[in-house]
Amino acid sequence: MELNKIIIMKCGQYGLKPQDAEETVMMVPEDTIFFTGGEGDIGHGLHNGAVHMLMMTKASDEELENASKQCFNAHIVKYSPDERFKNENFRVNGYGFIEVNDLIPVEGIKFTDQDKINELLDLANHPIYTVLFNNEYALSEVSRIDRINSSNHVKCKTIQLYSQLGSRYYPMIHTNVDTDLYNALTPFHEFHQFFPDEEYGKELFDEVMYTVLSDIYPEFKKKLIGYDLDYIKNIASYCIEKNKAFNILFTKENEEEVKKQLITDIEEFNKKYPEKPDMGDDFDEIRTLKKKLPIKK
């Protein structure tokens, strides 16, 4: 697909209103569709009279890159599919996205209705699921992206199992989350976010939801698949404790004292973990949700 559609706009920057900027000309793929939340969709750094815009196209990653380079205010919407700092272009139903901030359309840009956009994305039938592990590797929450109205208004449902910091069981159900696209796709602090396939994502979403609901109404336990939702957290805790118990720095001055402490630490560790957790060869694939969690014994 060639870049053969011309669009012209004026883009603002810090200290420069888009009304006062020179026109920016971009060549974008022919199938590009434009949508926005309007002038009231403030987001970050929006001047009066301007809008933030999302462009979506089924063009290749290379074509997205070539199009985005033509405008200072444009960037491709990316996400980390399984590990932090490994970014890929975010796609929904084959569509990739370029965000252009703080612009006034001049030529070639006709905004499409948000309902039509979401019909094309088909999130109603094929939602996107994200799973967040917190800083202690507890499966903290599962979210479902239901609708994208603009870069600053993304509708989600989120089921929280653990607090976002630490392993405190803290169940919550959020049925009408309105966030921006960046926060929906990007983990923060020391968290780890993964994007399971649709089938597995739905299973985990339902499993966490029924786990939370069964605290109130035990009948919901009948709906559980039985995944060990604490599997990753328990393995991580085991490895961290083992590292603490078995790794002590010896010097000539403290050798005897440290040996005694090492024996004590190992004894305490063995009491806490009389049996080593079952961590098979496929643990890394389970941890990154490429394979399913084990069923609780």
C-alpha cells in the first residue's frame, strides 16, 4: 500500500499555537481513516480551537513508520506485548494507529463517527485483554478494552485481584473505566503487562471476576476453571527468598560469622519451603502468558 493520500494541517507546539504554525503536509496510506474526540478532548497540550487526532490504517509497519516521520507531532501507537521495553505497533482488527496532537485540519482530513470507527475495530466481538502483574509478580488485574473513542477516551472493564503494590489481596470490579490509550497499553513503575490471545484473555478475565464474586456469593466458584492465579507470585517469592538465603558475601574478617548466618538462613528457608514449587521447563512461557497457567491441585 503506497502513501498516496495528501493531508494538510497546522500543528501546535510548546509556545506556538497551531493557528500561527506553518502548514504541515503529510502523505498517508489511501485507506487512512481519521477520528477525534473533538475540541473538548483535551488530553496533553491542546490549544484552543485544535484537536488531537488518531489516524488508523491497515498499512504495513514500514508504511506507518514512513508516514509518521513526516510530522513532528505524529507518533505511532505502540505497546509492549510481553516484556517491558520491547515495543510493537498496536493493532486492532489489522488497523495500526498514528496519533497526531494539537492540530487544526486544513485539507484532506474528514473525521469519521466514533460508532463507525468501533464497528471497524470490532472490539464488541473481539475485545483486547491485558493482564497486569504487580511489583511482586502477583496477578494484579485483568482488563478488557471495549471501545476506542479517541486517544484520550478508551473504555475498559477491569477486575482487580491484588493491590497494585505488594501482594495484598484487594479485589475490586471496575465496570466503566475511561482511560487514555497510552495508559491502557503501557505498564508503569515496576509492573509487567502482557497481552494474551483473545480466548485465553477471556478465560483469565472470567476467572478473576468469578474469584472476586465468589467471595460474596460462593456459587460463583462453580464457574471457575481452577487456574492457579498465584502460581507466578509463588514461584517469584520462592526464587527471591532462595536468593536471599543462599547469597551472602564472605570476607576474611567475617567468614565464621557469615557461615553461621548462612546456615540459619538456609534452615529458615527450608522450613518455609519444605517442597520446591513445581517450576517446569515451560515456566517462562507460562509467566509471559504464552502458555496457560496450571490448574490448582
